[in-house]
Amino acid sequence: MAPLRSGAQGLSPVTLLCCVTLAVWLCCGAHTEASVLNLKRFIGCAVREFTFLARKPGCGGLHVTTDACWGRCETWEKPVLDPPFIESHQRVCTYNETRLETVQLPNCSADVDPSYTYPVAIRCDCGVCLTSTTECITLV
């Protein structure tokens, strides 16, 4: 009996399956591991997918996936002659452009509006921390 052959250059189905599995692992699996390593070293600001639990009193919660700003920005300090003797340049990853989206929360009481509005990041940049869009720590 002749061996079973696939159409891909005379490889057996088992060999072809092994080759495809290896190719997928090398392309996708290795890429995922490399991406995680790159994120640990990433300096900058980017839009990333983020999931949170949207809640408000009188309604049930709803898991929402949106785009948010994420990253680490370069900061530096330099000594100066006048008090406080340090000039700080502390930049944060912050929203530069957003749009608002609204979802309807489940199981709301009759007297509660089920609408929940949240921002979706369109563009993020490293910049000065603005309390209007970002939670900033100003005193330690």
C-alpha cells in the first residue's frame, strides 16, 4: 500500500500537521512572549485595550472593554541653585484625544437611569499631568 500523501510537496498529513503547528507556534507563540518582554522595557505612551467593571448605585455591574492610555514616560530632575534646589520634569501617559461611549447597565431600579458613559482613548501622549483627565499625585 502506498503512503498517504498530501498536496503540499509530497509531505504526509502528519508531517504537514507538525510543520503547520511549529509555524504557528513560532509566529504567534514566540511573538506573544516577545511582546510581553517588550512591554516591560517600553518607554512611551500608547493606547491599549482595558476591561473594567462599570457600576453605579441602584444597578448591576457590567464588564466593559475600552481603549485606555498606558505607558511609562521619561522623567528627570536636575539640580538648581534656588529652592527647592531641584527642577522636576515629570511627564505622565495621558489622554490627548478621546470620545465618549454609553452603555446600559443591567438590573437598574426603576428610579435609576441605566446609562453609563465612559471615555475611549483615541490618542495618548506623554505630557504634564492634568487633573481634568488624569489622577495626579501632587504631594507625597
